[in-house]
Amino acid sequence: RIGTAALAVQVVGSNWPKPHYTLLVTGLCRFQILQLLKEKPYPVAEVEQLDRLEQFTNQHKSEEELGELSEQFYKYAVQLVEMLDMSVPAVAKLRRLLDNLPREALPDILTSIIRTSNQEKLQILDAVRLEERFKMTIPLLVRQIEGLKLLQKTRKPKQDDDKRVVAIRPNRRISHIPSTTEDDDEEEDHDDVVMLEKKIRTSSMSEQALKVCLKEIKRLKKMPQSMPEYALTRNYLELMVELPWSKSTKDRLEIRAARILLDNDHYAMEKLKKRVLEYLAVRQLKNNLKGPILCFVGPPGVGKTSVGRSIAKTLGREFHRIALGGVCDQSDIRGHRRTYVGSMPGRIINGLKTVGVNNPVFLLDEVDKLGKSLQGDPAAALLEVLDPEQNHSFTDHYLNVAFDLSQVLFIATANTTATIPPALLDRMEIIQVPGYTQEEKIEIAHRHLIPKQLEQHGLTPQQIQIPQVTTLDIITRYTREAGVRSLDRKLGAICRAVAVKVAEGQHKETKPDRAEVGEGEDCKEHVTEDAKTESISDTADLALPPEMPILIDFHALKDILGPPMYEAEVSERLSQPGVAIGLAWTPLGGEIMFVEASRMDGEGQLTLTGQLGDVMKESAHLAISWLRSNAKRYQLTNASGSFDLLDNTDIHLHFPAGAVTKDGPSAGVTIVTCLASLFSGRLVCSDVAMTGEITLRGLVLPVGGIKDKVLAAHRAGLKRIIIPQRNEKDLEEIAVNVRQDLTFVMASCLDEVLNAAFDGGFAVKPRVERLTSKL
Ligand code: ADP
């Protein structure tokens, strides 16, 4: 029941990484508790001061009585302090204190700096009588002096260092000497450090890493906890212990099971699944991972990420996704050096820490969206990660020791290869994942998306029914995409609306007083218009749970998702000459693109609008040149009937969706067709779309992205598609049912294109040669 009164002078510390505070107090005196007044929220007691009471009045007496004892104590104290390193300011100050302070204050101060257990220190504090205190402290001093002597003898050469170490170690904060309260926390932290050291020694880290860690822990032991570096070093060591240096999962790969799993998880995408199986088969036969890195390239929402996840599942490995979109600092990959405040390891090492094994599947998402900045090129850092020759000794700047990444299976995804740095592209095997056809989307929706959404919203098939026609409606009128992501979102919206309905029904069921009658007829109507908010409130009085299952038909769809967002606009726009439909490829899949042209009086200038790249502009110039040189053949004239098309005429070509940058040669044939329509005054067939590069001689050259383009034309409801002859082979990739809906025209020269684009052909007018006699 004895305590020390003290004055808090300073509180330092932080809540990070865990709450840790250091309290600096000045000790005043001992006291004794007379009566405890209250315990909560903190104890309050009546106390009685025990010492330093009459120190001034009784000084004489006490000194006389204890003269010998205090003299003896003083001698030991001086001897001890002089053995310490005087160049440390705190020690020099201590030496001065010995002379200046009253003797009775000395036992407390010296006890606080010598190396002894907290238990013994508390005993000194408990000793109220000065005589007792002197008597108890002297043996401690002697013990410390003997210890120091022994140390100095054994380690003579490095004397200075040792002194310093000894001086600092007993109480890690020697600068706080006079009155530092030592609590159990410090002991605990010390224990933590010891534990950490034990963990480091028992962990299976590489030899190099072990060496570094042991060095760091040595430093940590000497460091005051309030130093920012303490937390930093500790975090570092904890990370090193946590990293899976040699912990791995066992691969369980069976190709047959893998095939079933891939098929179960994903509908369609046959080419991708086949390649993935090949890849896995090679893994099974040859048990090392030095192979190409697979990179899935395709529009968003076609399942690239989820195939990655399935691969991890088939292999029985951990899966971790690293999003690289927008990363423009190489330290995101490789970590920050530990000298920075707030430094941390890169995403690779962080990922390994998260999964806790050294052979996970890492999905590098969106490698095409890596940025570049002054902080270095993250793509260059990725090169090291992905190169099987180098990545067994990947060095993260934060770790500063090599970590073996060779067991990690990397898979990358991208929307386009165009923006992937060439060196990175070189290390990867590209697998194209094209968009889905409408039929495939319906199947995916019914096999995968709807069941998943129902589960997420706590619904059952007995409560909601979405027929295939509704799905088709959603696909054609509410979404326009290559993948299935916004389809998934729309289905989610439907499920939410139905969930409200179902929950409301349940609620009403539990309220018997309100549950009463409605006409059967009204109820039925309510089922079809189930999600209309007004109808919900209108019919709320009916207080009958809606009939199950709630059928989502066209009306319900309109209520939930609003009016359709996309309507077929094709035929309407081709009602005047000078418009043609081209097919474009974008990272988001194929798209149809209207090309519009108009002419006006002028000086033969060509104006192009709609955010075009250089290649596209060149295509436009090519098209005009070709038409001018063939004007007579096709009977193309300007407004005043001249075959010189640009005579007194300006031409304006526009590519709508002006906010999107467009480039590439594949619009060549579309521009020619559009201009031919303008100059001939004839309409282009409204169900024809085309793509192909042109040359000055009127040849049609092959282009890329045929599958995506054809799917886009199919989505838009077009019927005839003109593609370059040499792209015929690409049609094999397209599903049979899509091919059946469409007519393909293979064109090798512009004559064929024009013939196919106009109703009744665009035949070369046979020149009526009129013989004129010269006689
Ligand atoms: P990406 O990575 O290509 O942008 P995701 O892998 O995130 O696309 O796929 C979006 C969603 O679509 C996922 O929920 C996925 O399960 C689903 N999905 C896409 N393609 C298929 C498919 N062929 N079969 C089943 N589900 C699919």
C-alpha cells in the first residue's frame, strides 16, 4: 500500500503499429494509502506523505545517524558512475548529481539505473526508512560494480563501446534517469523482442536473410522504443518472419478434373480453355514452371480474371490478384527503400505475405494500363519479376534481400496489347479472349450469372423467374458490350427489386391484423408489374404476399431498369446519301461506326472531324484520290456535274462519337463507300457493314479484330458484312449460329465492295463509245 507520487512531465508515443506510450514523470515522494475513495474510472485515495517531510529540519540528525552508511553508499556510487563512459552526456550529468543532490535522494536514483529486476527496484521504493534503503541498495551497487569489472577484463580492446553499452542497456532510456517509471509494458516489449528473435532463428528464411535479420534484431535491442526507427525495424522483422520463405502448398493437378472444373465454371471460350489445359498438362508432365507467362487479352467482363481464379483452383493453389491499372511508380512493384518514412514492400512481396505460401497464382490484372512517371518505369520492374531466369532472386527494395519467386505462377490480363511495353509483351504468350455472341451471353446468364445473383440476394428460383426472352431483351436493349459485366449488373438490379418485394411479402405475412383480402384479379396484375414502386404502394393495402415465382417479363423489366437504352437506329440513319456503316475494334470489343460525308461549295478542301489519328486521315485522303481517279468510270460527279470531284467543292467527313479517339487503317473501305454514295446520290444498303484497308490502286487489304467486329455487327442487327478476302480464315472462329444469320462478302478490290454495298450493285457504267467521223 505504498506508492510514489509523481508529476507527469511528458507523454510521447503513438497508436501505431500498436498502442505504445512513454510517460516521463518526476518523482516527488513516497506515500501511503489511508483510504481508498473510489476505484473507477481511476482509483482515488486519501494518502499520507511518507518521506521528504522533514528533510530540512532533520537533515542534521539523519546525516549524523546514517553518516557512515551514507558515506559508504556515496563511495560505491561514485565508483560505479566513474566506471561508465564519461563522454556520454547523461553519465557526466549523473556524476554531477551525485555531488549536488542530498544523500537521501541517491538510493532511488541509482537504483533506477543499475541493472536489476523490477522486483528489486520496487523493494527499494517500498522501503520507507532511509537506513533500510541504503542498506538494501549497497549490495546492488556492489553487484553491478563487480559485473562491470568482469566485463572490462574480458573485453579489454573494445572497452569504450562496452562502457557505452553497459551504460545504456540497463535502462534503455538513460536520459530519463532521475525519474522514469518502469512498468510491465517494457518488460513485455522486451519479451516480444526476444520472441521475435526466437521466431527469426526458427524460421526457414534464406541464409542471407537470416544474417540481415539477426543484425537488425541486435540493433533493435539497443534502440529506445520511442525512436521512430524502432517501429520501422520491428515491422521489417515481423514481415521477414511472416514471409513464406519455404512454405508452399502441394500441387494437385489432374487434367481431367481441371477440364471439368473449367467447363463448369465457364461457358464457351473454347480456345482459351483449350490453351489453358495445354498449359496445365505441360506443367503436370514437366514439373518446373519455366514456361511462358500466359496473358489473356480481351474486352472487359469476358471472364479473364475468373479463368485465372479457376486455374488456381484446379492447381489447388492460393490465388492473389494484383491490380496494375494506373501504377506508375516502380516502387509499387519493387517496394520503397527502408530509409523513407512510411516505406513498405512492393505489391509482389505484400501479396506473398497475404497468401502465406511461396507458390500462389498471381494474377497481374490490367498490365496494359501500367503508367510511367518520374519515379521510374514499373514495366521494367515487372520484367525482372516475370523473367524465369531472374526471378529466383527477386530483390524487393524494402526487404533488401533476395526472395525466390520462381515457384509463383504468373498470369496477366489486358484489354489490348497495343499499350503493353514491347519488352514485357515479349515475355508473355498472348491468348485472345473475344467477346460473346448473344446466344452465348444468354447461356452464361442462365448457367452462371443468374444463379450467382440469386444466391447473393438470398433469393431462390421459387421466388423469381427470368425467362430467356427477358435475358435477350436485357442483352439487346439495356446493354451494349462485348463481355457480360453490365448484364450481370442489370441482373443484380432485378434481383434487388425482387428482394424488396419478397421481403415485403414476408413482412406482411407476419402481420396478421393487416393481412386481408384483395381481389384475385388485382393480384395477378400485380405479379407482372411486380417491381413498379407505385404499384407496390398502390397494392400495399392488398396485403397479400406476391404470387411466387415473380416472373420478370418485359413490363417488369421496364419498371425496374427504366426505358430501353439502346434501340436499333441503323435503318433510320441511312436514309440519305453520304452515310455508311464501318466496323471498328476498340479495347472494349467491336463496335459499329457511322461515317458521314457532305459536300458544299468551296475550293477543294477536305475537312475531317471526330478525333482521328494520322492513319485514319491518310485513309481518307487515299479514298478521295482513288475516287477522283475513278470518277469517270463510276459516273461520279460533283454538284455542277463535273468529273473533277473537288472542283469548286469542299468535302466534310465526320466520324461520330467525336470524344473517342479513332485510328487505324480499317475504315478505308467505309470512307470510299460513303463518298461514292455522296457523289452518286445513291443510298448505301442500310443493313451492310464493312471493314478493310485500301490501297491507291483500289485493292482491299486484310485487317485485325474480325471476330469482335462481326459480333458487333450481329448485335446491331446488320445482315451483310463486307470483309477483305484475306480475312476469310478469321470467320472460322465465329460461332455457326452467328455466321448463319449473316451474309459475308469477301472483297479483294474496291469494285467488289461498292457492288455489295449498294442495292443492285455499283456497276461500272459501260462507256458508250460514240464513233465520230473525222471526215
Ligand atoms: P474480366 O477480367 O475479363 O474483365 P471477369 O473475369 O471479372 O472479367 O468477369 C466478369 C464476370 O463475368 C465474372 O463474374 C465471371 O464469372 C463472369 N463470366 C464471364 N465470362 C464467363 C463465362 N464464359 N462463363 C461464366 N461466367 C463468366
